[in-house]
Amino acid sequence: MVQERIAEVVAGIEARSRDLRAEYLELIRAAAAQTPSRRSLSCSNLAHAYAGCPADRYRLRGEEAPALGIVTAYNDVLSAHRPYEDYPTRIRAHARELGAAAQVAGGVPAMCDGVTQGQRGMELSLFSRDVIAQATAVALSHQLFDAVLCLGICDKIVPGLFIGAARFGHLPVLFVPGGPMPPGIPNREKARVRQLYAEGKVGREELLAVEEAAYHSPGTCTFYGTANTNQVVVEALGLQLPGSSFVNPGTALREALTREAVAAAVRASFRGPAPRRLGEVIDARALVNAMVAVLASGGSTNHSIHLVAMARAVGYRIDWDDFAALSAVVPLLARVYPNGEADVNRFHAAGGTSFLFRELLAAGLLDGDAATVWGGRMAEAAVEPALEDGALTWRPAAAESRDREVLRPVADPFDAEGGLRLLSGNLGRAIVKVSAVPPGHRRVEAPAVVVASQAEVEEKFRAGSLFRDCVVVVRFQGPRANGMPEMHKLTPLLGVVQDRGHAVALVTDGRMSGASGKVLAALHLTPEAAAGGPLAKVRDGDRILVDAERGLLELCVPAEELAARLPARPHEEAERGVGRELFALFRRHVTSAEEGATVLFPEGIGG
């Protein structure tokens, strides 16, 4: 039985989405009726389909063997995706053992935000999500498959795979994780050295040594940013085997979970006796479960954008008011860097998603009746995978947290509220992540320092002009201006200012994601400056109030004076270089951050 507030949010989403959801369900029902069977394909179609797969030819000729399509985001640049190199080979072998066949349907682009941070290429990052969605649709357009396995973990990749797969929501879709790299140096040590570098107290060699120790092997980065929040989200949506997200690469348990994911896809297959279609599994309850999981775990602010777009892909309208309503009743149960000292390996060892879901289910904060693609209901997701005599088994989640510094029960949370809050006022609406901000720093009123890039903040920091109480305004960083890059470089700089005793906050129409830490940051401000938002009228010295306790974001300027001001204009150089000119159409047509910052759903469910 879910709590009343949770049920109210679900009901509100369902009511406002009735027309859109009906349109989506009609889309996937028509697709189910119109998808050709392999027997009905022309001989030429069919011969093309398996010409490159002689070992599976006889399975693919008829309908008896389930055909699994693999959509992979493998590349060597993302450490999280490096383990995927040989996954297709292993998945094909597992499928054959079950009398099925598996083929790589296609690959999708996957950029590493860690590589592009602070570089111009980062301006393609958010838009890459919609490109990934389109590439996923291209991969599945062959209409050969009875189920889909998605190989993707990081930032924009999981939301993009989901959105693309949702166009084929008549099919079962499962995500297959690769797991995090083992622990390196403590994340706090990494942050400490980054701040020392920002202050000029250590050099590049010392910083590079620390970064190499932190990011040291194949696997997901170990801090709790967007990539690892994605893993919690897909588990909460019922699209990934329970407890499977944070098992390290190259282990026997990791391999057993991959084998089981293939088996689950075969059981759920489209032409099987009990298909578990993505578009029917993902309903309003599942989406609210995902939002609750993000809030309870102190997850990435990026999901206040991604989940909106993902929901739209399956016919639902959600917004930041839904996040705020849920955050008011969902307690913060996890402290994982940057919200604490621990990495995701320690979170997993403490009980991980299994314990987290157990607590949320028991408290009526997760809907246990929500379906899953892997076969059970969410009520059955509070389990831990393990090996017994080499065989995969599932144990009930631990009754107690194994590490209360990292993971706590609902009865004794780190905070009575979730990690995200909504700010609103005469500057617009913004998201703030308070889970890592000390209570004494959650309200700042100070003069504005107005810039148009991370580089300008760094220049002012080097010049010493930021070492005072201030609200740093970084504008023209929204989706229409330059694609909304993340601004990780600001965290160590503003952290130094705060550590020296100054009241400091950030206000931006851009993003920080998992880098949102101890400095109060009003993010994703909408309407953005490039779309006529009042942020374009802010001037140096204007007093700004950022109050996360009361949910206020106010420019302390008389309304008449503000109305009379001419807005600043963005730098035109953001239009060209590093392929950015190819995304001009995206910048012109992208929706606001609160609408999912997408070009795919201008009307209805798309098109």
C-alpha cells in the first residue's frame, strides 16, 4: 500500500496525461499488430538478415527461436562501456544455450562527459541523448526482434536508449549493466587535490596522478553522478535485474547476471506466451518509483530533465512540481559522493539498491504492484544476487544496513526530505540539489557576479575578484544557447571561495549534475536567458536571493526597473566548431529544461 502523497502524484500524472498515454498505447498496439513475423518477410529480406550470422541461420529462419536484438553503446573511451566489447559474443552464446538467437541490431554514439568537461565538445552532450534515441530506432527498424537488450550505462546514453526503445514499446526491453570499477583513491581526496590545484598549491602532475588513481580501470566511475543514478533508475523502472547494477566487471557474479538477463529476455519475448512489453510495464507508477529512487538516494540533478523526456516517450507528462511534491515526503537514505564520503562500491556493500528498495517498499514509498520486464513485480525487487555453488541465486535484502554512514533505514534517514528541491521566483524556476549542501549554506543573499561561461568564472577566480559574498550568475548555458553543457569545473573553484568563509551560490540555466556538491547551486533555470528569460537582464551588483529552505529564487530589483532593461545577448561563437554547427537545428527547436530539453516531442508523442 503506497502512501497517500505518492498515490496523489501518480493520479495527477495519469489525469494530465490521459490523452497522451492513450495515443502512445494505440501506437504500440498498432505496432504489435503490424510487425511482420519472420515467416512473412520476403526471402530476400530474410536472407539479408542472417547472411552475416551463419551460426544462427536456422534459428532465425522461422518463428520458433526467440530473436534478441542487441543495441550497444560500446566504445573504448568510456571506462563504463569498455567491458561491453565482448558482451555480444557472450550474449549470443547464452542465447544459443536457450534455443534463441541474438544479433547486434546496431550501435549508438556514446560520449564521455568526463573527457569533454570544460571543452567545447561538451555542448553536444545533452543533444547526444536525442541522437542516441534516433540511432536506437534505426537499429530496431529492421523489425526482426522479439526482445531487446540494451548495453548502456552513462549519462545521456541510458535515457537515449530508453526513449528510442519506447518507439518499439510492443517489445520487451532489458538493460544489461557492466558494473563499476573497483575503488580507487577516496573521492574526498580527489576533491581536495582539485581544490588545491584550483588555488595553485599543487601542479598538473600531482593532479593528473590523483585523477589517474580515481579513474583507473574499466567500469563505471565510482562517484554517484548521472551514470550510477541511471542504474538505480532502470532498476526502479523494472528494466534491469534487481541488485545487478553495482557488481564489478570481470567477476563470476557479473557473468551470471548477464546470462540471467538473456534468459529473462527470452522468457519475456514478444512472440512468447507471456510477453512483457516495455510500453505497458512503464506506467505512471513505474515513473514515480524512479523519481522516488532518485530522491531517496540523492541522485543526479540531470534526472529532473531526463525523466521528463523519458516519461514523454511513453505518453506521460511529468514536471518539477512532481519532483518537489515527492521530495517533501521521501527521506534521504544514502550518502554517496558527492553527497558523502563513500563510493558506489561501498554503497553496494552496505546493502545497495536491494536494501534501499526494501526500505522504500516497506514504507509505502515505492509501489510494489508495478510490473517489471524481468518477470516479477517491484515488490520482489528487494533481493540481492549471489552465487551458491556457482549458480545464481537471490537472497532477501539485508534487514539492517551494513554501513549506516552510507545507507540508512526510513526510520533513521540522513534527512527527512529528498535531495532535490524546486526554487521559483521572478527569475523563473530552477532545481537545487541540497543533499550535499550543509544547512548553514542553504540560503544566500548577495550581489551578482555575471558571466557567460565557465572560463570567465575561472578568470575572475584567478584575479581574486570572487573572494567575497556573491551569487555567481552563469547564463547562456541553456539548451537553446549552447546545448546546456555541464559545468563541473565550477565546483572546486566555488568550493574554495566558500571554504574561505564567504557566502556563495551559483545561479545558471546550465547543468552541473553529479558535480553539484557543497555549494548552493540553482540549476536548469527556466526560462533560459537565450529564450527571453529574465536571467538575461541581471547585472553585476544586483542582489539575488537563493533560498533552498523556502524554495525562493529572487532578483531583488523593482519590477518596473527590470522591465525597462534591455536583455544581454549570447556570444555567437557558440554556434560553430567541434561539430556544433551540425546541431543548429536542435538549438532552434529544443524544449525547455523542465520540458525535458528535447527536440523529439514538440507535439503529442512525437512528430
